[in-house]
Amino acid sequence: MHEEHLAINRRLAAQLRVDSIRCSTSAGSGHPTSSLSAADLMAVLLTGHLRYNWDQPDSPVNDHLIFSKGHASPLLYSMYRAVGVVDEDELINTYRRLGARLAGHPTPTIPWVDVATGSLGQGLPDAVGIALAGKYLDKLPFHVWVLCGDSETAEGSIWEALDKASYYQLGNLTAIVDINRLGQRGPTELQWDVQRYVARVEAFGARAIVIDGHDLAAIDTALRQARSDTDTPTVILARTIKAKGVTELEDKNGWHGLALPPEMAERAISALGGPTHLVIKTLSPTQGHAVPAIKANPGAAVVLPSYELGEKVATRVAFGAAIAALAARPEVVVLDGEVGNSTHAEEFAKVCPERYFEMFIAEQQLVASAVGFAVRGYVPFASTFAVFFSRAFDFIRMAGISQVNIRLVGSHAGVEIGEDGPSQMALEDLAALRAVYGSVILYPADATCAAKLTLTMADTEGIVYLRTTRGAYPVIYPAAEAFPVGGSKLHRAGPEDQVALIGAGVTLHECLSAAEELAKLGIMARVIDAYSVKPIDRAALIEACNVTGSRLVVVEDHYPEGGLGSAVLEALADAPVPALRIAHLAVRGLPTSGKPSELLDAAGISSRHIVTAARELAGRGHSDD
Amino acid sequence: MHEEHLAINRRLAAQLRVDSIRCSTSAGSGHPTSSLSAADLMAVLLTGHLRYNWDQPDSPVNDHLIFSKGHASPLLYSMYRAVGVVDEDELINTYRRLGARLAGHPTPTIPWVDVATGSLGQGLPDAVGIALAGKYLDKLPFHVWVLCGDSETAEGSIWEALDKASYYQLGNLTAIVDINRLGQRGPTELQWDVQRYVARVEAFGARAIVIDGHDLAAIDTALRQARSDTDTPTVILARTIKAKGVTELEDKNGWHGLALPPEMAERAISALGGPTHLVIKTLSPTQGHAVPAIKANPGAAVVLPSYELGEKVATRVAFGAAIAALAARPEVVVLDGEVGNSTHAEEFAKVCPERYFEMFIAEQQLVASAVGFAVRGYVPFASTFAVFFSRAFDFIRMAGISQVNIRLVGSHAGVEIGEDGPSQMALEDLAALRAVYGSVILYPADATCAAKLTLTMADTEGIVYLRTTRGAYPVIYPAAEAFPVGGSKLHRAGPEDQVALIGAGVTLHECLSAAEELAKLGIMARVIDAYSVKPIDRAALIEACNVTGSRLVVVEDHYPEGGLGSAVLEALADAPVPALRIAHLAVRGLPTSGKPSELLDAAGISSRHIVTAARELAGRGHSDD
């Protein structure tokens, strides 16, 4: 590195340190010491390696920079000031304030932020998804840079990410690990034992480069090497000092999440040379390949499968056929968690192997990859058994905060799966995923609905979840039926209905059988197919209440808390309807193995239980009214 | 290995294979091929290494055997037959049947099973907890054996587990990886590239031993070596052949989760020598140290901290003081996710470092360790930020199926945390954790309640979750107050109340302020402190409905789905109360950073919003009635 370049980097690093201190002290909170350790690394990245057009954050040729250690936001935002996209006033006076985009941890409310970070161990997995898109679909020379903390390497997700990065030969990905030895409450596990990091990184198939993270020339060389490799991801293991540059705090425990008090900040800023306003012109994005190899075509014709009424087809099978049809859209990508033959996602692979990515049994990386593809503008569908999305719940939660559009398809939901037993039964997925910010929850009862909803998902924003069923049940909707998000389907409805049976997925079939049985007994029951669990069709529920005197039987293959029953109740909480008389049939005990029909019955959610509950409600009605 | 011993092992391995085929073919489902690959490994373990008194599964000196690859249950159950605790009829005719203990994947309904498995990558982490207990607390020479699949090494949790196993020098732990090269839908990532497994295992600090998993003598030597080490965990990397012993299926893709059809089964059984009934006498548990070094004393006096009314104390601080007091009980163990200074769990470490285990930033292992300690009879408290239990949701779900008793303490819940922003805000934890089988959800509003509930948790069964708050709020309960699980506290109640305000944790304080304000406006409002979110105090809610005409304002620092609001609604769904007029105040937008009070207000869950909602309900009441 030339002396001139060195000097600029030295000045920039000082400015990044000063600004990190200033903004956090002004806010009275934040993580300046975790910012100071990485200031030299980021200075050199910014002056000589990151290729980015700050005026066009959506440009497809920009590099990506992700702070996996999101708490180093003072540093990230100070970089934004250094490149001229955030001014001093915004940095110093809005950081961490109500409504400000410069939040405590980065979120994509900021145009140059791809994904929300702050839950450690997620930025690198997300970056793997972005790098996959860059290498295999976009075929663009952008590079993905990730700043990681050393503490977060304790998260298994980091190793899922490196494993997939090497499996997919992501030479366009570089993780820079800021090994500052100190976590929040004390030393990290490996402290400065950098060779143990090297062994782990290399064992997982990445190239390790060890440097002194405060040696500007060494950083420069390492970053150049990192970009030069085309088939191996690089991990730069940078030995650093926490709070580097503030002598009285350097390598000192107990200062993790604390802003410097004003007097100390003043001393430190002064020792660093005081506030400056160096403006850096970063390198332009690599020229020559300005357009992604794949051009989205959301208008492409998709020929969905169609089914005969009465034919028995599993909704997971219909999903498989529909997702294969969606291969007609060049932006659709499918990710599998090593169960593609069960979820039927593999039908996509058969027609479009180039946009099908196997994530093996690593559900956190499965979801993170989807997030990465979404960042690059693709329409990712990630699928596994419904129950195993629980493994990635923190990633799904963070995807909600990132406000990316991802589609999750979970098969084998509920006790209906049968013999495999409770470990494989999703019985809490509706509760967990309904509570994710911006989620949409769909649960088709038949193949027609499943196919249609698969297409709808591609055009729906947010965290869109489709719950499919293992077994085959009769097709009940004709091919022309439409299934808008937020809608429902009404069966056997009449103005004299005494009770409404509300089901979704497999329980809808139980409700239909029960209604038939009830009719024989002289009890009129309408059936509502709540295929859109969130948002739920409130108007249909209110109408059902008004017709039946709020006599509802809600039936779900899920534990009683937070699922379809709660969705119905939440919708009716302030509705102008008669006093509720709801029988809520759900899975209340711990299921065993068994045949699906036996288990539905043992759980109390089969047709005969619905009949009993409905008779009781209707009977109570007769005597009450 | 002597020829005689070799012959017995050969016969046993054949029997285990035959029985694995028989039971799964009889059931018509299951994973025989994944059982066959590990039959030799388990035969040698059973005949010469596992020290177990089958008549006393609760004996503290027994070894532990965990099938992390729970789908190999045919093999496990065949082992039970071989040692004489399960008879042929049960094995062949009940496997995977309704209500049978021999479920598709093992659960502790079976006396010799410690933890439910079937969600891959969890058995080994659980075993780390058991081994921690054995080495550091019990100080007993039992060994923990874990049979892992090769596919599950793609789960990050496996590496979290090995990392902690080596960090804590768990020489009493051996993982046996059945590297049969084939997953469910095709080859695994690393297939038979055993040296890459070696590199990873060694990089994570464990000893790797590579063997041919069908060479009985080699297995014997490896298992002996494994047990001989006292400070290093061992990973036996056994190269095996899927479906070994059934020539027509060996190493053949497409047979993962399928039972052999009857004719094929007959051929295979015949080739293996037909059904036999060899009964194995396993080694007795190691003699000499028959009693754990720690003797539980649940009756030990615990002197809880007490607080002055009106004093401002954060509930997380009260938890810290209370958990430190609980150190008086020798069975209490505390596990930290590298945030002990924030959750205040570190108060326990100050008085009882020997029962405090740092798990660093690895929440899956944090929860798994708690499960392991619970298996050994301890009373574990695992704590981190409330939001980061989402990282371990699948582990918590499985702990529910295991029906172990663990305590989870999550601090920094909701928008109340302030400046750190949404990534750190638990806003979906109540929904997710309420839906876990056998969970109990507690959410104290003041320090007295937090301290009392901490003690209560120690004596409460199930997955018990305590949600604590970051900020300091006034103490509202005297030290003598009792807080039973399932209870609530009533404030300002009278027979003329027009509305009930229902809060928990931080929102209870907002409700109390609102009630005061409403009183000035001439509106009588009772306030219910729903500190027990699950089970919730249904009687108190019904009474409130009957008094107020079901005019309730439910206020929670949580997204609207599945939390306190849903808990209230679920309790009232079939209650004989007037038609509900519920205003549900919850966090409906995506929060930013800000001051806690600003964020509560911006989210619409502060006192003034409660006042508005209550006035509207009360007003509506006047015009309606």
C-alpha cells in the first residue's frame, strides 16, 4: 500500500472511530467499543475494495456489505457519513432516536442495508443466499462482504453458512471476523487463539487468512486476496483489540454495550485528532456485466395443474405440481431442506434444476438462503416439514424485520402425519408463524386450493407460509375456483344454520363429514374453509355468528394456543356479534404414533367429535333461546 | 476381540437387523435401512461397553444411550428386545401403533429413553447437558453414548454441541456417527469423505476415531478407546453401508423412510439367518461411586429478596437476586447465553460458580444443556434475552415432547427495551411458547412478583418461561403477596366497574396509570394483572366480564397474534359471559429505536391509549345499554 493511500486510510479509520464515539455518546447508548475494533478493517474495505454506487443502492452490480455483528452500527453509519450519504446531523442527532432510520441495529429501512441484523449469526447465512444468487443466477461479479463478530462464531448457524458456502464454491463471499477477544460479559470461548479459528474455517472448506486487524497494509492485501478467488469462500481472521484507539478502554472487559460518557468521549475524540470530514469516493461497481443473467418475468404464463372433483390428492403433491409449473417464471427459486421427495419440492428440480438449491438438513441456512435470494429480487420458496421451520424461527422473525418477501412451504403438519410420531408433527407452527411481523398464513384443504395458493404466494409480499398435508383427501373445488388471500370458502350455508363449523386443511374434511352427519340429525351446519388463516376472513366469521347466534365449532390439527382458534377469536374480539359459544377442538394431549385417522380421532378433532360438539351447541341453543 | 465374543456380536447384529426389519415391515413404515447401517455398532456397544442396569433405568450410575438419529428406532427397540426388557410381541405388534410406547421416534414414555429425538441434531446437544451434569455435578463415572446420523452433521447445533463438549472437556461423551452416505432424498454433503469429518471434529476439539462401522473388532477397540479418555470428547466416525445386510438394498438410494415389503423382508430375514432370540447380559454400571456428589434438597430454605413498595426495580434484577437465593437448593443449575450481566443470571454465578455454566452465544445448546441437566434430575434455569429463545424454538418444542422440566428466563421483552431496536425485542415469544406442549408462561409486573415466581418456577413442572422487563418500575406488591401459577391480581375492583384493563409485565403499569386517569374522568376501571399468562386465571376474567358487560381492554407488549390477547380470548371462548367488547392494544407496526416510554406510546400500548380505548368501550356501553 502506498504511503498516500495508507495515510488516507489512517485518517478515515480515525474519523470512523471518532464518529462511532460521537453518535453513540450523543445517543447515550450503543456499542462503540465493538465498532472501534473493526474501524481499520472497514476503512480499508471502503477505500479500496467495496465496489458500490451509493446513489443507486438497487443497482444489481453493487457489492453487498452486511454487518453480521449488527451492534457495530455506529461504525456502519459512520461509513455512510464518510461516503457522503448520511450527513453529520443525521448521524449524531438521530442515531437510536424514535422513528429514525439509523436504528440501534441496522434494518433495510436504510437503503444500503440488505437485511436486518442484531440477532447474531444471521448476517453470514443471509450473505450465503446473496452469493448463491450472484454466482449461479445473476452471474454478476459483485462480491459479498460480511463483517462478523468473534462471539457469534459460537452460533451453529455460522457453520451451516460456511459449510454451504464451500459446498457451493462461493468465491464471491468474504467473511471478515473481528476477533476482539471480548464478548458482552467477558472473554469469548477462543479469545485470540486464532489458529483454532483457522482450523475450523479450513475444515469447513473456506480459505482462512490471518491478519492483524489494525495493520492497514495487511488488511489491504487480505481483502485483495479474498476477491481474487473464484471458487473458495474466504474468511479473514483479523486479530483486533476491542475499543482500539481509546487507550483507557482498549481490551478492557465491561464496556461492551456502553456509550462513552461525554467527558471520556471528549478525551478520546481529541486523542484521535478530533472530528473530521473526510469524504471517500468508493470504487465503482465492476463494469462489463451490468445485467443479471436472469430477467424476471412475473407475467409469464403459469399453467397450474388441475384436478377432478372427488379425486384424492395430497396438498403437498399439488404444491409440487404447482411449483414445477412456476418454473415458467425465471425469478422463482426453490430451496430444499433434504426432504424434497416428501414436500414434493423436487418436482421443481425435475424441470428446473438450475434454480433448485439443496440446503441439506440445515433449516436455519434454508431460510437464510431464501432471504438472500429475496434480497437479490428473486421469488424464493423454501420448503421442509412444517415442524422444522421451528428450527429457523429466529431467522423467520428477523426476515419479518427485514421486510423481505419469502415463501415457506411446510408439509406433514399436525397429527395427520401418523406413524412418525410427535417429533415430526407441526402443532405449534400456526401460533409461531402468525406472530411473525408481516406474515401471511395459508392452509389449503384440497389440491385445487393448494395449487392456486402456490401461485398466489409468488405474488404476495411478506413472510408467506403454506401449510400442506401429508395424506390424500378428495378434491372439493373446481379448477376455476379463486382463493384470494384473506378469503374463505363457504359450504352448505343457509339462513337457518344453527351452527358453523370452521376448519382448515385436513380438518375441513372432517367438518364437511360432520355437517353431512348433522344434516341427517336435522341440524343445519354451515362449514367455513379458513384456508387463509392470516389474514382471516372476518366478514365471513361475523356473518356466521349473526346467523348461528355465534355458535361456532373451530377445529384444528394444532395445539389449542395461538392457532386457527385464536385467529377466529382475535377477529371476533370486538365484532358486533352475539355472545360467543365456541367449541374449540384442538390437539390437547401429547400424540403418539398411529394411523392418521386414528390420531385425528384420538385428538378429538375428527368428524364424530365435531358432531358431538355441534349438537351440544345447537341443543344448548334450543333450550336457551 | 476373542472369537467367541466376535461370534456373539455377529449373532446379535444379525438379530438386531432381523428384528429391525420385522417390526418395521409389520408396521408398514419406519426406517429399517438406517437401522441396518448401525446394527454392528450397536451390537458391540451392547455386548461390551454400555453399562446399564435395565431393571433400574433411574439408577444414577447407568450409562446413557441416546439415538440422536431417532428414526433408527427399529434398531433401538430391537436392542431393548435383545436385553430382555421388550418382548417379541410388543416389538413386532405394537411398533408405531396408536398409543404404543414404541413410537416412530423414541420418546421418554419408554423408561430407557432420556429425551425425545426425531428432530435431527438434538440428541448430541442434549447429551452434552447430561455429560456436563455427570462430570461437574454428579461426579459419577457414567458415560454418555450418542448414535448420530451423518446427515444431521449439517445442523449447526451439532457443532455448537461439539464446541461445548470440548470447551468443558467432556471425556465422558462419545458420539458415534453412522456415516452411511445416504440421506432421505440422496447422498449426503460429504458422503464417505471421512477425512473431512475428521478435520471438522478435530477442529472443534474432539478426538476423531475412524473405523469401518461393520468391522466388529475395530468397533470394539474404538469404543474402548472412547471410554478411556477423561478430558476429550470422542467422535467415532464409522463408515457404514445403508441397509447393510440386505444385499438388494445396500447403499441404494430411495429406501430411506420405507419399510421392506413383506416378500422382500422375508427374503432378507432368511438371508440373515432368520429370527433368533439371543438375550444379552449387558455390563453392570461402574461400581464404586453409586451416589451423585450433589444431593437435591428441594426443602432447603430460600430467602428471597424483598422490596419496598414504590421502589423502582427491574424484574430482571429481581430475578437475579432470587436466582442467587435459589443457590441454597443444591439441585438448581443456571445456564447463561453470554448475557448474564443483562439477564442478571450472573448473580447466581457470584454465589455459586460451580453450578453456573456459560454456554456463550449458542442458544440451541443453551436449551439442550438445560434438557440434559433436567434428565439428570437437576432444576435448570436457562436465561438469555427473551427474543433469542426463538433461536432454540425447535429445542423447546422437543423438550415439551420429552416432558422434561426446564425453566427459561427471557429478559428484555417487547418494545420496552428501547434503543436497541426490533431485532432485540421479543414480540412473538408469548405466542410461540404458549403453543409448546406443557408450557407455563409467567410475566411479572414487579420485583416482588418476579422474585416469588422465580422460586415457584423451581417447583413447577413443564417448560416454564419467565418473561422479564429491562426497565425499572415501581414495586406494587408487598413481600407477603403470593403468586400461584394460574392466578392473577385484581386492582381497584368494585361491583360498579365499567371496564376491566388487563395487562401483564410492563403494560400492567400502564393499565394502573390509565385506571387512575379514568377514575378522574368518572369511569370505574378494574385492573387485572395477568402475571400467569398460561394457565390464565379464567375465573377472574369471567368475573370481570360479568361485572363490566365484557368490556375489556387487553394490553400487551407483543404482536397482536397469539399472546396475552389470545390467551384471554381462548379462556372466554365458551364462557357464559355477555357478548365480548374487547379492545386489544398490541404492537401492530414494526418498531424503531427510541426511549422505552416513547416506544410504548408509539406502539399504542401506553396509558393514554388505554384511557382512550376504555372511554370508548364505556361510552359505547352507555349508548348501547
